[in-house]
Amino acid sequence: MKAFLVIAAALVFWLPESALAQQATIPLVSTTPNANGGSDYALGIQILLVMTVLTLLPAMLITMTSFTRVLIVLAILRQAMGTAQTPSNQIILGLSLFLSLFIMAPVFDVAWTTALHPFLDGVVGFEGALEAASIPFREFMFTQTRDSDLTMFAEMGGYGAFASQDDVPMFVLLPSFLVSELKTAFQIGFLLFVPFLVIDLVVAAILMAMGMMMLSPIIISLPFKLMLFVLIDGWALVTSTLVRSFAV
């Protein structure tokens, strides 16, 4: 529950300020300054923000966490093993989700401690909590983003060299992070694919030598690939490699 609250708080930070300004012109919606220097928002704005957060949570899960890399690697692994729909899509998605929560746990803890928990206790205001919640997510994305990808999107957006990470806008960091994640996921997937490809080639060569050209090599190689994967404790190796690849 804490993780989803942190995700929701971080996502609201990126809502356009113009949308909030437009809502403020509606007579039924108002804000009241409080003693901490922040603002208490009317119920209408709170409902609007909550509904917006719930709508954009899936997009945030994909674009700002480790979910993309984990899901792609597991999908490539299933394709390399040749097991068709085993594990099923639901299992792949579930494993990717909980691995992502495990990987992102330090980020969620920092956001909860520095932003959401003080806001719920009334220590900091709404804007301060949202800004504090964005910091650990930005740091996580910067650690996983290649400088070449960040430079590419900055040049396409017409930006010069950034003096610091704080100067990088979110709409430049997000695509850079996603492209870097795709590159890393395919690199890991390639390394996973090679051993299974070797088994397929060996089995195909043996079948050709025996004159059994009409027999599909995949049918013969599948038990050997499963046996190899089980003997080396493949699931533990893959999941531990994915977790360590982030080095959070």
C-alpha cells in the first residue's frame, strides 16, 4: 500500500500546472492558505487529482520504474525456451510487477519518508511533498539512463548542455530512460537467448545427420532446454541478475 501511495504522490507532481490554474477559476473550487505556508485544496480538486492519478498509474509504472526491463527480459526468456505460452502472460506480468516492487522498494521508502509521510502528518505542504517525492524517482532514472540517450533527446528538443541533473526536464528524462531500459533489456535477453540457440542448433544438426529432416528440432530440444534450465536453477539466476542489474 505504501508503494502505491508513493507512486500516486510522485505522479501528481507531473500534472500540468495550467490544468490546476484552469480549475482554480471555477467558482466551486478554491484553495485556502494554511499555517505551514502551503495550501488546502478544495474537495473538487482533490477528487480530480485522485482520479487522474488512478488513470495514469499504469503509464507511470511502465515509464518510471524497472517494470519495462523486467517484463521484456522475461518475455525473451520464454521465447528462447520455446515453451509457447508457459509461463502464461498473467504469470509473467505478475512476476514482473512484484520484482519491480522489490527493486523499487528503496526508492519508495525514501519518497515515503521524505514526502508522503510528512505531508499526511501536516508537516509539509502539498507542493513541497510532491517536489520531495519526485527526487528519488529522478535519481533512480538518472542512474539507469545512458548519457548518449539523454544527449540525443536533449538535442532533438533544442536544449544545450545541462549544468546539472536538476536542469533536465522530465519530458527529456523519461524517453531517455525508456530507451536506455530497452537497450539494456535486449542486451540481457541476447545473453539469455544464446545458450538455448546453441542447443537448438546442435539438435538440428544431429537430426540432419540422422536423416530425420521432417522432425521438428524444437520438439526434441525442448526437454533438453528445460532440463538445463532446471539444473542451473535458471529462475533464481535470471531474477537475481535482473535485480543486481539495477544496483539500487
